[in-house]
Amino acid sequence: MSLNNVKVPILRASALSKTVSAPNDSGALTILHEASLEVFAGEAVALVGASGAGKSTLLALLAGLDRPSGGDIELAGFRLNTLSEDECAAVRGGRVGFVFQSFQLIDGLTALENVALPLELQGVHDAEARARVALDEVGLAHRLRHFPKVLSGGEQQRVALARAFAGTPAILFADEPTGSLDTATGARVMDLMFALRDRHNTALVLVTHDPALAARCDRGYEIKAGVVQAWEGATDSSQSGTFQAQSQLTGLHGAARG
């Protein structure tokens, strides 16, 4: 095999462990035990498991938002566990996007300002123009000057998607992105997210407890009692995330209602 054809993961975790103090000083509690996984450019990977299994903890470690007790994390060629918090933040800037269950919008900023702010903090000179394009992609060009409090839950999550993709990240971390939405709105938001990640060729790490949503990804990992293993429920990308995302590319605005 030619070295030019060797795929290098954008994200690699090796033997990750996370231990915290147990309640009432009753000893140590191991949340994750020697977890290893890889994510390649442009693919969608689900993290599934029961509530409290450690999915969000693993995502925080992979994104450099938390420190592992042991093991190694490499993101975009950088070993996060060897970097300071400021250095980790610099690695994330422009390379990583986030979408959370609770939207994480700033109440006192308009939709446009919420999307533009991270770009401005990164020193992007055309931050507002890029924010406008991103909001148009999610069907919110008519809501640029609206504040979060007057937007529906689906609209707020679409602003969060616009913010995440405006920075053209190489990888997107999504933590239960439909958890605060009703079923129909959540489905439309997920259609939009998969379409955008396909359009931008963005890798996706999706935390979810929903097997049907996880099955839209190319691969998956399941967390049980702190142990990470391949999830057998994931289907081939030709039948799941890639196919469904491509089917949305001609109708982003229609999928974005809600």
C-alpha cells in the first residue's frame, strides 16, 4: 500500500481513563477504563450508552475540555494531554465545533452576534459576513437580529449549528443535541446537522442515547460500565448518515423549519 493512501485519524484516543473521588470520600470512582477509539476525517461516529454511562465525560476528554487520569489523546495532530488549557483552547479554535443539548447561546446577543463572536475571538476579519452565510445555511437569514428569548427551541439549536459550522471545523462534537427538543423538531435539526456535516466534510462525534439516531452514523462506540467497545448497531455509511445527509442537500431550508 502506498503511504499516500494511508488514512490518518483526525482524532485518536488510546487507553483513556478517568477517575474521580467518590461521594463522601469513600474512595475513587472510575468513570472510564482504558478507552481507545479513532475518528477519521469526514466520518460520523456515535457514542452510545445508558444515562450515566460516561458518554459526555468521554466527549469532554476527546475535545480537551477535561483532563484524563491516564492515556493519550491526539486531536488534529496535537497531543492534548501534554498541553496547557490555553494551548488546548488554541488547538480547538478553528478546528473544532460544538453543539450542546442546552444550546449555549448568549441571551444578550442577537443570532448574528452569537454566531460571529467565536470568529471574532479567533481574529477572523470577515466574521460577520461568515456568520450571515452560516445562518442562511440553516434557514435563519430572516432572524439575524433576533435574540434567543424570541426564538423557538429548534431555531436556537439551528443558531448553535450555524455557530459551530461558521468556523469550518474539521470535527464537530455534538452532545445530545436533540435532548431539549420535541421529536419532530429534533428530527429536522438532525437532518440539517447531517446535511451540513456532509456539505463541509466535517467529522462528527455524536453523543446520544437514541439507537435510531446513532444508526445514522458511519460507526459507533458503546460505553458500558466505563468500558468502550465497538457498537454493533451502527450501519454502513451507504445506508445511514451519508445517504440521508446527501438527500437533504437540495432542501436545507425546508428541513430547517422548527
